[in-house]
Amino acid sequence: MIRIEHLKKRFRKLQALDDINALFSSGQVVSLIGPNGSGKTTLIKSILGMVKPDSGCIYVDGKPINGDPAYRGNIGYMPQIGRYPDNMQIGQLFSMMKNIRKAPEASLDNDLLVKFNLVSIFDKPMRTLSGGTRQKVSAALAFLFNPDILILDEPTAGLDPLSSELLKEKIMQEKKKNKLILISSHVLSDLDELTSHVIYLQEGKMIFLKDIATLRQETGEDKLGKAIARVMRGGKKEALWIDEVLAVKESEKLP
């Protein structure tokens, strides 16, 4: 569904993307992993047309994305930080998006609107919302138009445990519908039960793209974080970053 060929992007002295080649297919849940500054956000924004690469090409459903922005109508995007008009009410935001997209009501996916109980607070202005509630709004919007491709950037950040589980259940449901789902996250434990493939970026380079079964077989590790740490143990920066993530997760388990 998404093919990336020789993608490069530089911001002054920073080589954000360095000759990225990848193929993502329907039915996959691809975890996009790497330390801060590895190029994850630049790759996501390039796919969405928010960043123009210096060279290379991105194809969605076999067509190059440069030019006609219509392809984005089949992509649901959940940003890491949702920025919405402060004075706009939640209900007004959803009404506006429906009017812009002009999608038939029968085609809409209101599942997360219901599960997150957002309808009951439709009259609340966006400026009054907590970070977690903003995340719920962003998630509900991403799934609302029933897209075939979902791109979720740190989707569980700020969510309470119940809401996080509800979102993960929704992702699994959409995977069973043969959709392509790209997830960028530092919370590796959240990705264990979701991931079918892993792409690891470091300093703009794609270090590997593997299916999760192969990664586990090669490393002998069931947990995603430990599997990646074992693969990357030879690289100081990569191993240090993953060790820090795992240490944080272990500390969260302490009373």
C-alpha cells in the first residue's frame, strides 16, 4: 500500500532521512522505532505530504504522492500532540471535519467516540481538555472516516490504562480488516501484542525492517524491547537508548 524508494531529506546539517527504502502492505501493523532524532517524524510527515523530500519517491496504492493530495483522504492520522482551535467545542470539531470530508454518515466509524464517551462532553471547548482527553479526540478523528491506512504517532501517550487498552483493541480490530497501520512509539511494551513488522531508524538510516516472528526467532526474545536491544547491542547509541526505555518500563512496575 505504501512503497518508499531512495527517500532523502536534509535540514541544514541534519540528514533526517538517508536513502530510505521500504514496502508496507495491507494487514500489517508496522512499529516505527528509534531514538529521538532518528527520522521517525520526518518519515511520517513525508508520507502525509507535510514534508517534501529532497529526493526519492513515495507511492500510495501504486501512485506517487507528489501532486494530487487526494490520497490523504484514505489515511487516518493521529498526531503525537493534537493542536485544535482553543475556543472550538469538541462537537463542533467533529461536525467541521465531517463537512470538510463530506463522507456519508453510514460510512463513519464512531466506535471510539462511543467507547471514550466523547459525545457526553461535546460542548466542552478544546482549551479546557486535559492531554489525555485531547488524545482521545485525536484517536477518534483518526478512525472516524474508516480509512484503509492509519498512521498513529505515540497513540497511547497520556492515556489512562483503560483508554489505552480500548485503543489497542481498536487497532487489532482494524488489523483484522486488512488495513495498514503504522505506529510510532517509545512505549515498546504497548507494541508487543500489536506489531507484525518493525522498522528501526537511527540517524536517518533504516537499520532494519523485519517481521516480528523473524525478529523473535533471530534474537530468542519474545518482548519487542529486548529483541531490538539484542539486535542493536553492537551500537552504543542504539543500545543505550533501548536500555533507557527498558529501565523506565521496569521502574514503572515498582510500587
